Amino acid sequence: MTSAAPLIAFQHVSKSFDGGAIKAVDDVSLDTAEGEFLAVVGGSGSGKTTLMRLANRLIAPDSGNITIAGEDVAQVDPIELRRRIGYVFQSGGLFPHMSIADNIGITPKLLGTPPKEIAARVDELLDLVRLDRTQHRDRFPHELSGGQRQRVGVARALAAKPRIMLMDEPFGALDPLTRDALGDDYRALHRSLGLTTIMITHDMTEAILLADRIAVMRSGKLLAEGTPTELSESTDPYVGELLGTPRRQAERLQILQPKDGAAPQGGAT
Ligand SMILES: Nc1ncnc2c1ncn2[C@@H]1O[C@H](COP(=O)(O)OP(=O)(O)OP(=O)(O)O)[C@@H](O)[C@H]1O
């Protein structure tokens, strides 16, 4: 647990579907401090997306509550909430018939921002996510690579200058190198913009590399949470199983370590 007051707090949150037959989220209490990067991992159907949708008020909990900076989200106007919380979808969620500039500018437009200001903001955001302005502004989503589309998804989520970013498997569908590059770039943005981020990922290695803290979900319940080091000390068999892959990767990657402290070829410092 962190000592600072949480920016986002789930308190005994539950959500069922199909008349109670499916307990998607089952009595989850979880805090995220301001500036923290929290990864939520867990198998398919464990309740990760439902947890995000509850925070964003896309759905309402059956019981418990979610607060942002101490305020119950149920009391916050949904438009105001979307301004405070950026949301990045796995598929990018871009509107196919709209240009990249229009996709990125949609939230400022809905908020009544004057067109000139929107155009300037779109260019600023393209720079921020490292996409060339002139090359990309007028293209359509199908004219971009998967990685570029996800960069646009991040830019669009940042358009209204939110303090909080919720990301649902944002880099899951990308090849490993692109995934790595986008993860690193996003982590840098998280820091430089002072964001608080909750990111769902299936990939424990990605969670360890990017997040300050990791929450493990299973069957709607929060099974474990902590820093990567804390989790690696967990005796829970499922947590151990999730950590199996990164452990094996780490062991195999040992062979890439320079021997006897010698500098790697190329003389990088
Ligand atoms: N609108 C809905 N109506 C009925 N059941 C739902 C609904 N949304 C989610 N569920 C069910 O709730 C459970 C949790 O789903 P959720 O999407 O939160 O899991 P997840 O951990 O995000 O899975 P994945 O990693 O596959 O995206 C699943 O059994 C799912 O089928």
C-alpha cells in the first residue's frame, strides 16, 4: 500500500451480469496514488475490463464505490469524467471515416474548443506521440500501421489533458519491437505529463517493465497486488505461474549479459 492519499480508489466494488450469474468484479478494493503506474494483469474473463469501465462510469457497480480525488464518480457528470480520464482501447477504437486530426480532436470539439485551438492541440499531440504532423494529420486510420494507430489512440486520449489514463491492452496486438517502443514512449509520457495510469495487460513481462505496481485479478477478485519485487515474493501458486514466463525470459537473457563486467560491443556507456 502507498502512503499518499489515493487518486483513484475502488472500495468493495462488485459488478455482476446475467442476473448475478456472472460475478465479473467481486468485492475489489484497490488504490492508485497520484503519479503511479498500475498494471492490472489476469486471465481472460477475470474482470479487468469491467473494472476499467466501472471507473469511467460506462457501467455502474452493484455495490461499493469508486472515488477520484476523494469524489464518488457516481456524482460526477459523465462528460466531466471523460475530460479527467483518458481511455485507450486495445483496437485503438478510432473512427474509420474520420481523419487522424478529427479523431484526435473529437473530445476538444465535444467540449466546445474553438477550431483553431483544436488544430494547434492536434499538432502538439502528434508531436507528443512522435508522429510526423504533416504526414499523418490528414490520413485515415486504415492508412496507418497498427503501432501508428495506437499512437493516435494515445494522442486522442490525452487531448483533453486528463490527469488519469486508463488503458485496456493498448499494445497487445502489436509485434514485440513495436510494443516495446510504444511502451517505453508511453512510460516517458506518463512521467513527463505527471499522469496516473492504470493499464490492463496480459503480459506480465510488460507489466514488470512498465508499472510501479501490479494488481493480479482472478475470477473477479483481486488476488494480489504489489511492486514487481513484492509479487515475486508471493507464495500464491497463480501469481507464481504468471511470473513463470518473465522468470524464464530473464534466465535465458542472462546469456546476453557481458562477461566479467566487460563493456558490451559498441562501447555503449
Ligand atoms: N456486458 C456484459 N454482459 C454480460 N457479461 C459480461 C459483460 N461484460 C463482461 N461480462 C462478463 O464478465 C466477465 C469479466 O469480463 P471482463 O471483460 O471484465 O474480463 P477481462 O479480464 O477484461 O477479459 P479479457 O482479458 O478477455 O478482455 C466475463 O465472464 C464476461 O463474459
